[in-house]
Amino acid sequence: MSLKLVALFLSIAGVAGVAIGYYLRYLITLGKKGSMELEVKEMLLAAKEEAKRITTEAEKKAEESAAVKHSEIKEREDKIRQTEERLIKKEDLLDKRQSDIDKEVELIKVRANEIRAIRDKADKLETDRLAALEKAAGLSAEDAKNEIIKLLEKNSEADFLVRMKKLENQGEDMLDQKARDILAVSIQRLASSVASDFMSSTVEIPSDDVKGKIIGKEGRNIKAFERATGVEVLVDDTPGAITISSFDPVRRHTAGIALRELIKDGRVQPARIEQVVEKARQDANKTIKEKGEQAAYECGVLGLDPRILLILGRLHFRTSYGQNVLQHSIEMAHIAGMIAEELGANVQVAKAGALLHDIGKALDHEVAGTHVEIGRRILQKFGAPEEIIKAMQAHHEEYPYETVESRIVQTADAISGARPGARRDNVENYLKRLGDLEATANSFPGIEKAYALQAGREIRVFVKPEELGDMEAKNLARDIALKIEKDLKYPGEIKVIVIREMRSIEFAR
């Protein structure tokens, strides 16, 4: 019984504790709620005061900004008003000027009409006077003009020819004497040999037994040699010699060095051939470089690109009409320098233009185009000065003479290439050149016969006197010379002589 009471009391006490706990929690919650409401009210009051302060400051700043903007607007309005006043004044001034111009234009038009009327009247008077003269003379103005010209030409032809001949002779004598002096001094100072230089393509051998070694078993050695050098080896019945044939002079030179080394060494086999040919090629390149540098140093032409000198050295293995091109270029450089010094031109430019004038011939068998055009491209590519290019490009008259040095180079080329013994030519080319020269002269009307003399340096043309007069004969000589310059290629110059001979024949019986 007592346990039940105790449990009952404990249950009642637990319920009462829970109720009291909830009540105390409720009281605490009411206290916190009142505190939070108070804090919220305080925050609302602070926010209202801050908002009021911000609004007041914003209104103050807005008023200040409005005042500033108002001041700026007023200032701009004043400037615009001043500008408008200034433009109005300018418009008034322009209107006044336009009015004055219009008045002047009207006055000019009136005066132009008056002048036109006076001119028309003068033209009419001139026309009437001319018509009256034509009527009185029975000839038109053009016919009268032609008659007067013909009469003057007929009466004064002899005087014209005499005066022209006299002036021509005087000018030619003076210029010829001056040119002779300059060229004589230049050639005398040069004093170089005129013997032609030929590239040998024959290799001597100690005995005919060596030919068998060169050929090898079933032609193995000679095929390997030709494949490595790019040349053709001719082993024939010629005693003590083997011939090397190639259009490329550098290859021919390289093959000659290699073949002589193989003959000297005695070991001729494909592997050995490749080694010797490679060494010979290096020796040839070294020779090319040395020849180019030596030529530039000898002529005093410095500052050129090494690649230009390398191409220049290849001319040592190139000939033209039997004349070594590099020696020809060196000789030209000396002559051009002397002539430039006599004339007061740029000596260095003249020398460089002459030395490099045929540089295109080193590659003309590999690159398309004339050697002049190839040379221009080489010099432009490797940065040669423009004045040197202008000096070298006109030596065959493919380009105009732009500088004095270009004429000097052309003259030096003619001196070096055209003097006796400097070049050699075969009979076929010689006869063809003479035939072309005579055919060019005979292509003109009124020609009786033409003869090429002095190895093609002179041509004498006989004309029909009944078809051509003295004046026409003189003009014919110039026309023939111009056609030769245009159509034919030749070194030096060609003298054209036109002969008009009148023979009166009578018989006494």
C-alpha cells in the first residue's frame, strides 16, 4: 500500500515539475520578447534619423549641383550667343563679298563678249584678206607654202649641205680629238696583253696503258667518273691525251683536277673516284673564291658581298669569243677607272660596274634570261648599290644610260672586246655576221650595192644617184646605222659610209 502511495506522490510531483517548468519557460520567453521589441524600436528610430540625415545631405548636394549646372548652362548659353553673333557678322561680310564678285563676273562676261566680237571681226578680216590674196595669186595658202618651201630647198640645198658639213666636221673633229686623247691615255696606262685565254679540256697521260685503267672493267671506272663529275670523257686513239667535254666550265675544270690526281695516284676505282672528285670539287670552289677576291682586290673594288665575289670567281672558267671573261672584266675595270678619272666621274662606281658587268654569264646556262638581266638580279639580291647596277646594266643598251658611269662602262667594254687580238671568232660566225651586215644595208630602197670591210667594222654603201639626192643619202646613212644598232649584235662600233657618185659620160666621135 505504501509503495503505491509513494509512486502516486512521485507521479504528482513529476507532473507538477513539468507544469512549473513550462510556466517558468513561458515567463522567460515573455521577458525576451519584450526586450527584442525594445531593440527593434530603437533600431527603427536610429534608421529614421539616419534616413533623415542622408536625405538632408542629398538635398543639399542636389541644390549645390543644380547651382553649378545652372552656372555652366548660363556660361554655355553666353558662348553660343557670342558665336551666333560672330557667325551673323561673317555671313553679312560673305554676302557683301559675294555681291561684289557677282558684279565683277558680270563685268568680265561683258568684256569677254566684246573681245570675242573683236576677235571674230579680226578673223573675218584675215580670212577675207587671205581669200583675196589666193584669188589674186591663183593658189591656195597650202599650195603657196609648199611652193615656197620647195623653192627654198632647191635654191639653198647646196648651202645647207655645206653649212651642215662644216658644222659636223668641226664638231666631229673636236669631239674625236678629245675622245682620242682620253682613250689613248687610258689604253697606254693599261698596257696589258691582248692574247686570248682558252680553257683546255685535254688531260695529258704518261702512257696509253693508263687509258685502260681509266676505262676500267666493262667501262665501270669511266662511268663512275662521268656520273660523279657530270662531264663526258672521250678516250680515243689520240696518243698521250684524254679529252673532257662539258658545257659547264667549272665541271670541266673539276673533272680535269680529279682525273690528273687519279692518274698520278694510279688507283682508279669507283670508291676512290668519288673521294678524289669530292676533293677536286672543294679545290675548285676554293679557286673560285680566291679568283673572285683577287679580281676585286686587283681592281680596288671593296665592300662587295662575299656571295657576289664567289659568283664573280666563276667567270675565271668562262670564255667569250676565246677571251677569258674574268680577265676581260678586270681589264674593263682598269680602263673604266682611267676614263672616269679623266672625265671627273665616280671612279669607284665605274670600276665596280665594269668588273661586274658580265657577272650574269656565270649563271646564264643555269638561269633563264640574258646575262645582263641575270646580273641585275644577282646584284639586287645581294644588296649591291643602285649606282653600280645602273652603271653595269646599259653596256649592251638593253637599259638606258642613266649615269655617266654607265656610258663609261659601255665604252670600256668596246675597248676591251673590240681591239685587235682580244677576241677570236670562227669562220662560220664571221661570214654570217658580214652577210647580215650587207643584207641590212641592202634592205633599203635606192641601194646599188653594199660591201662589209675591215672584218665587219665598216660598211660601204653605193646608192643610185638618179633615185637619191645628197640630202637623202645623208639621211640614209643614219637610217642604216640605226637599223644595224637595232637588229644586229656586235662588239665595238661599225662605220657606215654612203657613197653617191654621179658620172656623166659622153663620146666624141
